[in-house]
Amino acid sequence: MALFGRERERTPLDGVDTVLADLDGVVYSGPGALPHAVESLNAAARTRRLGFITNNASRTDATVAAHLRELGLHTEPTDIVTSPQAAVRLLSTMVSAGSTVLVVGGAGLVDELEKAGFVVTRSADDQPAAVVQGFAPEVGWTQLAEAAFALKVPVEEGGIPWIATNTDWTIPQARGIAPGNGTLVSAVHTAVGRLATVAGKPETPIFEEAIARFGSQHPFFIGDRLDTDILGAQRAGIPSALVLTGIDRPKHVLAAPPDSRPTYILEDLRQLDQPYPRTTIKGDTVSVRGASVRVDGADLVIESEGREPIDLVRAGAAAIWNSGRAIFGFRVPERLYADPFFRP
């Protein structure tokens, strides 16, 4: 029983047996580690299984693991679950073993397909049984055009399957935010009028692969994007944390739809093992530690900013989310979505 009848505040890692982390925007941005990420994940790994889930299809699991070891994480290729691996799992349910597959992407995707026994081609003239598309920096018009040529027959007329490893619109890089695989998939979609089947986040196959591989009973997922990471974790039934070191910022958190709201909102990964403050609701006022936000008709009123900016974001998000109304139904003070947090 807690002292004075008060239960202690839980940390995000309490009760967790497997920590699953995204990479871009969570562990690193470009080649370099994000502040506090490596030491925080190494600390979590002392008492829990640590694995990584990535939508990035441009590198092999071995290459990713080597990069993480360079950053100071104790990682092996089997600790990495990639969207190409999820794509191969899906593909195996759609076409015969050993089929020829047209690849739009890089080494990470080619490696997984060849390990599974598929024959890789880059030309629609080879009559591929399917198209699998993933991100790689070298993908250009020629590869996109070959995909369009192979997918010209509609599905309802006997057209071949088209699998996208993921549809992330953007990808964080050291120099800023760059177009991701979603923009490239959209280019092919525009040309052929078809939609791809998606293997990676926010779809569940990549999470199911991770849970099965690590034998997890109580997994926990960390991401930096609401529309892929958090939505995917919700669909897979996994509690999640959004960390503000990547793509999505406080304004996105406030506007998050119900299916993309994280269990926890973190400034950085140091807060993984820190007590997570309670959210208290009294009437129309929501408080997180010293930060309080009140719903007053169409206005969100900051009654107290508190000591930590992250608590104001948490209080503001909870006030909006608990109201049952979308953010566009409110007048939101700029201070509520100020962004003093680290940005890659």
C-alpha cells in the first residue's frame, strides 16, 4: 500500500517485457544519434527485451544493426524488424514461392526477397508476378515507370499484386525533412489509378512479426509519428509513447484523432523510466502537475503553464481529447502549441 494512501506514479516502462522502438526520429536523425536516446534505450534493455521496428526499406537488417552498434546500442540483425520483412510475409500469401518480383527500392528490399527465394527483376518486360515498392534514395523516374508499366492492368481484370513496404509521406534527415516512400507510391498510384497493399506501419503485419519474433506478452512501442507509429500501435493493441524528437510536434499532438493518440507523450527518451504524471480532471479543467488548461466554450484557456513545457502539452492534449470535439472547434492560444523541444 502506498504511503498516505497515494499510489505512486507509474513509469511508461512499468509492466513492459519488450520495448519496440522506431528508428528515424526516435533513435537517430540521419547518421547521428538523437540526444539521450542511446543511453535511455540501453538502460531499458538491462531488464527488458529491446527490438526495433522500421518502415525504412533502403537498408538491410544487418546494416541497420551495424549502424546502431556504432551509436552505442548492443544490437544484432535479429533485433531489427523491417517493413521489407513484413512485405515478404504478405507477398508469400499472394504469389507462388520462387516467383519473379519487380522491385522498386534498394538493397534492404532486394535482400529480403532473395532470402525468401523470390527472383528479383527491375523490368516489367520480365512479366513479374507482383510489384514490391520500398524507399531508397536512388529511386527515380525509371524505377517508378517500370512499376507503372507492370501495374497497368487493373486488379479486377487480373492485374498483379502491388505491395508497398510503407506509405510514410516524409522521412527525417540530418538536413531536414525529406519526401518518403509515400510520395513515391503516390506517384505510381497517380499513373495507374491503383492502391497498394501496405505491409509496414500503420498496418499490423510488422507489429505482429515483432511480437512473434520476440515472444512478447506485454510490448510497448515508441515512435515519433502519429499517423504511422501511434496509429499502427493502436491497431495492434499495443500501448505507445510519442517522443517529440522527430516528425510530429505539439500542434500535431493537440490535433490527433482518437485512433492516433499515444498512451504517453515524452519530450525525449529520458522520460521512459521517470514517473509519468497523472492527468486530473475537475469540471472543465485538466491539470498535469502544475500545468492547467480549461475548456471555456470555444476557447482553451491556459490557467497555469507549470514548470515543464511538456506538461502543458499533456494538459492541453487531454483537455481537447476529453472534450469529444476536434481541435478546429476551439480557439487555441499559441502558447499551447509552442515548440521549445528538440527538433532534428
